[in-house]
Amino acid sequence: MSLPPGLSSQTPPSHLVRWHSRIYAIAGLFVLLIVIAALATTIGSVKIPFLTTCQIMLSRLPWLHITPFWPSGVETIVLEIRLPRVILAGLVGAALATAGATYQGLFRNPLADPYLIGVAQGASLGAVIGFLLPATWHGMAAGVIPLFAFTGAIISTAIVYGLARVGKTLPVTTLILAGVALGALLGSIVSYLIISSGEKMHSIIFWLMGSFSLSQWADVRYVLPYVVVGTGVILLYARRLNVMQLDEEQAQQLGINVERLKIVLLVAATLITAAAVSFVGTIGFVGIVIPHAVRLLWGADHRFLLPLSVLTGAIFLILADLIARTVQAPTEIPIGVITAICGAPFFLYLLRRRKRVIF
Amino acid sequence: MLKNYIIPGLLFILLSIFLPGTQGCALPPAGQATSPAEIKDQMGRSVRLDKLPQRIISLAPSNTEIIYALGLQDKLVAVTDYCNYPPEAKQKPSIGGFSTPNIEKIVALAPDLILAASIHQKQIVPQLEERGMTVIALAPKSVNEVIAAITLVGEITHKEEASRLAAEMKSKIKVITDRTNNLTETQKPRVLNVIWHDPLMAAGSGTFADELIRMAGGVNIAGNLSGYPSISLETVIAANPQVIITGVDMGTGADAPLQFAQTEPRLRNIDARLNYRIYGIDTDLVGRAGPRITDALEQFARYIHPELFPENKR
Amino acid sequence: MIKIEIQRVCLGYAHKDILHDVSFQVLPGELLGLIGPNGSGKSTIIRALTRIIAPIRGRILLDGKDIAMIPRQELACLLGVVPQLPLLPSAFTAFEVVLMGRNPHLGLFQQESQRELDIAWHAMARTMTQHLAMRRVGELSGGEIQCLLIARVLTQETSAILLDEPTANLDIGRQVEILNLLKNLCRENNLAVLAALHDLNLAAQYCDRLILINDGRVYAQGTPGEVITAQNIKEVYGAEGCVYTHPANGLPAVLINPGNGRTPNLKIKSAHVDV
């Protein structure tokens, strides 16, 4: 057999795997994330001079000694309202985008989003029940609602999983159908409860639309471990998720334990979604569109798709939250509105520009 | 000599019969069937009233309080689920909720006067009128308009109690505003009225709370926004209110906004927290456009200027 | 060097048995052809060999070990498959798909090194698919995809290879190239290769031995000359008078004779039904 002339049979050309450009993209986005997060902390409904904010933040570093010249209220605003809020927005955006990319890869379906198998509806139902229980009136809603929401999310996913399981296998189509059906059922219960909620309707609807308005460091402490661990696990399985894009038979023939992979990824993605949603409410759009945008720009290889989704999702949600709290200051717009209004046109623009197969 | 007194006497008698009829609404004296009269209610609607109302239905808790305050409870046929003051009102039959009254029930009770509120104007009032009901809408937007509403009901039902109540309310207001009108801006504390904590909502301009704050000699830090805006926690910290007043539901004991104001760690450095000037007030007092609005004003005055109103012990 | 053994295996789906009491071996260095009519169970055997389905009865041994006992990843290092009509993610490039063949050899924490890339590139060279490397899989023709799959299985570097209709979409030139490649690899690396083929001529020319499956059972086993006989072809396929001898090497050659097909059984039922 003779080889066509001009082709090297020794080493593949380096552009073949496109690793370099993507690694640069990851590094670049990481830097961008830090910059945007810092900027977002300096902007808010209360005008604080840029330099003052920088100095306030720097003063937390143990080796720098800056004497405070700012009023304590300003420090509270920067360090206890804005900073945890920005960090939480980044965590939630990263979580939702990663979960969305994982579900899309797992189900091999471009329409999958983190809420496909009932996580959002379960969390919503849990939260609404938490709101409506008389016990929560006497305590701080902030403490109990996330617990209810998280429990609701986990229980509903467990139900969907139980419904879809066939023997030892988890057929993907059945999982989607069960998730959609249970989601619809839970959603209708939530709607009914909202109508009968009387004066708590406003709080509930506000929660459902998603908001970072009272985010605090305690929220960050709860959400961080779930998101970090869950995302870490998913990133480990990135290469195998690539192979899963072949059909399940081929993946098995290439050595993948398909059922174990499904369960691991499902659990990890559900946990990070549930953690994100419990504290912030159901924010739409991020989980389905950010992974697609990343695919359009940098391809479908999950080893890059996933970390890039983490960074892009974080940046996107930090910016969305910034807009939500400054456009109509001091009133805050629910963030779900911003993600859809700003995200959709941008995504359509990307789609027109690139016009190629992304899935 | 008696001749000289006949004509003035006749004149006097004639005048005393007809003059009272020329004040405001031309209503017949109590107990007499009369010619129909036109009333202008507080939503600018003209309503014909043929006779003195005997069967009254109230569609709002504020209206119910007015009725009881005027001593009309015997004519009160039905109230809403939320009418809880005075406590006897809870014994009356109910025609549904505040925003969702049951039209059929109302009509079945055959009232000759229905007292509605502004939220009923779009849908409920037309439906009632289609079925031949007489509806008067009370929609006061300020404390003075509340007094006017009470006076209007008094005129409609021919109760002099109304003018006595109105005078009492006006004097209570005067007692307070006399002492606060002369305060300079720096003497007026920054006040925040927290409606709800999640989302954080305050009472802005155009609300009763705003007016009460101003009358009680305070400055509403949310006064530049109208209605019930949601505001960011940042704004509250930056505005540094000296007094915070939140609503408490006395019926259920629900006081989440009060707890928030008292315990939210990020508010630890605001003046209101440092000086322990965080207060709760019965939501029924400050949110209802009824006779107890002046009670709310007295509480606001005591909270905002305790030094000026030491006698308000409630 | 491993041997594939199928011992008295019964295979089926749900409640329908497809294959009964099938036994044969594939020895290292041997290219074994699996032939038989449509629906005879050739693909089912391949799926059983890769543990997609489990035998109802009997055992399948790889190098003496029951494949049910071998962990999946280890199995994939020993046995590679070229499936018949696979689904491929259209957004991946050809090179990325071929590179997936290295997956069985990489642990959870490992990523592809330069060596892996070289192996994949070399496999693409041998299958003449290097020029497709940057193209997206969604844009390729059936024949190109088939060659890619063969490149992928070469990248997998296994001791045994199973192929399900590897030449179905290829033109005659490519068919010869690919089968030559497989035969050479088989010899050079002592691989055990099992190929399901429906082209009897290719089967005769390239396979060392043939298994003829009919009606769920092994109908005949042996060299091409022993298995592709006029009698067997007539019995199994219903085509008469097709088997000739190849002038160049004496192996059986099957030439179609249009008049010799099995006539369909059209019995016209009478109007009266006999009960």
C-alpha cells in the first residue's frame, strides 16, 4: 500500500486536535472572569468610588495594611453584599452551564437542560411548600427555604430515576419522558399552590424567577462544596463523555461502563443543579444556551466544552446579575428576565455568524 | 304687634325646611321616603340612591371598620373573609375574599348598598351594577380622604356619628402635626417602612405609610420612589435609617420583616439597629383606609418622635 | 495472541431464540468469515461476542476466560469491533472519532499523550483516511465512515477484531484494499479476526475459514472450498447453479445467474376454505 504523497505518516499535524487554541481560550476566559467579577463588585445601586472598592477588597488580604477611611456601611456593602453575591452568581452560572452541558452530552440531545428531569420543578415545589408552611413565618425564610428546595429537587430526581429504570439499565429516552411528565405534574401543583397562597404570592413568584438580592456568605459556603465537587467529578469523566456521543453499544465496545457513567454523571449534575437552584430560585436559559454557545465557538470536545462552560456560565450570570441590580436601581429585576432578554439575541447572533453543525 | 313677627316667622319656618336640603347631598331626613338623590363616590362615579340603605354589604375591611365606627352594624348584612375588626365583624356572613368576592352571594343577599374599594372598580363594580346593585366605591388615598370617606358614608346613611368621628380624627391629627410641622429638616429622622423582607420592599410616596411618616415628623428614605418598590439592601445600608417600622400580622403573629430588620447581620451598623429603634406595627392599622388610621399615626409619632409624644401609651 | 471460542451458545431477544447450539473457534492469525442469509443471526453473534447481549445458554471464551467475567474496559483492550451502521456524532472530526479508539487503554485520570495521537494517525494512514482528518463526521460518505471505523479499531490495538459487514458501502477498489489490510494485519500481528460478510466472493477470497449460518444453526464450517458449494448455496440461499471456480486461484467464485433464483411460493387459495 503506498501513501499519497505529501502526507506524513509519522506524527499528526498539531492543529489536528486544536488543543492549543482551546487552552488559550480557557486561560483567557479565566482572566476575564476575575476581571468581570472584580468590576461587578465595584458597581451597584449605591455609588461607591472605584478606588475605594478596590482598597476595601485589598484590605482583606492579610499582608496588606490599609487603614480604613471609609464608613463601615460602605465596607458592609462591598464585602458582605456585593462580593458574596458576585461569587454566588459565578458559582450558580458555572453550575447551571456545566449541568446543562452534561445533560446534553448524556442524553445526546441538544434540547436538554439542567431542569429536564424534574430538578427545577421539584425544587420549586419544595420551596413553595416551605413558603406556605406557617412555621417559616416565625423564622427567617432564608434558612429553611433552600433546605426544602434541595430536598424537593433530590426527591423528584430520585422518582424520575426509579420510574425510568429497566432492570439494571437506564434507558435515556425513558428518563427524559419520565422527567418531562413528572415535571409537568409538579409544575401544575406549584401553580395551584401559588394561586392559593394569598399574600405570599409575591414572595413565591419572586423566588421562582430567581434572585440574588439577599445572597450572603452563608449561601456561598453551602453551594461551593457541591459545585466544586460535582463539577470536578464531571470534568474527570469528560473524555468518556466524548465517547458516549457514539451510541451506547459502541461506547460499551470501547470499554465504557455505560450504566455506571450515566449514574455518576446524573448524580453529579443533579447535585450541582439542586444546590444552585435551592438558594437562588430557578434561573432559566443559562443551562441550555451557554453550552451551545461554547460549542459554536470552541467545538464539542467535552474536555474543553466543560471547563469553558464553567467559565462562560460564571461570566454570563455575573453580568446578568449586574444588569439586574443596576438598570432600575434601587429596584431589582428578577434575574431570569435578564438572562432570557440578553442571552437570546446574543445566541441568535452567534448562530447566524457561525452557521455550522454544532451537535 | 304679633303681625310683625308673622312674616319673619314664616320665612324662618320655610328656610329651616328647605335650607338643610341645599347642603352637599340632598338627602331626605331619616325615615322618610324621598325623591332619588345623586351621590358622587370617591372614584368619581355618580350613583343614584333612592332611599336610606337598610341592608349594607362591605367589600373591604376598611369599609367594615367604618360601618362599625358609625354604629351601623345592625344594617351590615355581609362582610369579607378578611374583615376582622372589630372582632364581632367575624361573626357576620362572608361573601368571599377581598379581591375575589362572590357576586352570586352578594346578589342573593339583596343589599341596597354595597361599599366597594378601588380594586373592585374594573370588574366587580360593573358586574354588580349590571344586576341592579347600588355600589359606592370608597377609595381614599390620603388620611384626609379617609376622613372624607367616613363623612360620605355618614351622609349616605344619615348618621351624625360620622361628623363626630371626623372631628375626633382631625383633632388627633392636629395634635400631632402641631408639634411636627415646625421641625427643621435635620430634626426629622430618616425612617424606613419595611413592607416585606424577601424581596425587600418598602413603602414609597403615594402610600399611607409615607404620609404617616411625614405627618409624624420623619423623612421617608424610600420617598423618592412611588408605590411599594423593592429596594436593594445596599440602598438601605447607604441611607442609614434611624427608625425602621415594619408590619406585623397580629392575627397570626407573623413578623418576618421585623425579625429581618432586627437580626440581619448586614444591618448591624445602621442607626436604627444601634439605637434599638426598630418597631413593629399592626399591619391592619397602617394598611387600612379606615377610622384607625389615626391610631396608626399616633404610633408612628411615638416611634419617630418619642420625645415629642410621651403621652402616647399604646 | 488470543483465541475466541463460542461453545454451544444459544442467543435470542426477549422470548425469541435466534441461534441455537452454535459452536466455533477463531484462532490467532486466522481470518474467519461468518456468512449466511439475511436475518440468520450474524450480527447477533457479533453482539454476543462484545457482551451487548448475554447468551441464554453456553459460554463465550476469550483466551480461555469467560467474557462475562472480564471487566468491560479490559475486554475492550482485547477485542475491538467495527459495527455495521453506527451512529456517529456529527460535530466531531474524523480524527477525534478515530482517537476514541484509544479510550480502553486510558484510565480515568489519563489523557491522550503524543503516543496516542501517533497511533491514531498511523491507523488513518493505513486506511487511507488521513485526508479526512479535519473533516466533520457529519459530512462524510458511508464508505469514508466505514474506513474510519476500521481505522478506529486499528487504533484500539486489540488482539481480536470483529467486523460486521465492513465492506458494505465500499467500491470494489476499496473493498480489496481494506480486506488486504485486514488480512495482512491478521497475519503480521497474529490477530483473531471474525468478519460477517454477505459478499460470498470476498468471503471466499480472503477468509481462511468460513462459518455458514442458516436457520439459527451452524450449517457448515470449513475452508471456502468446503463451505461454498453449489449444494450449500442452493439449500441455504435458494440460488441454483451459481458456484464456479475462480480461474486465478481455484477458490469458489459465485456468479449470479438470473434464472436460478428461488421462485416465490405463490399458492392461490381456492374460494372454498378447507377446514
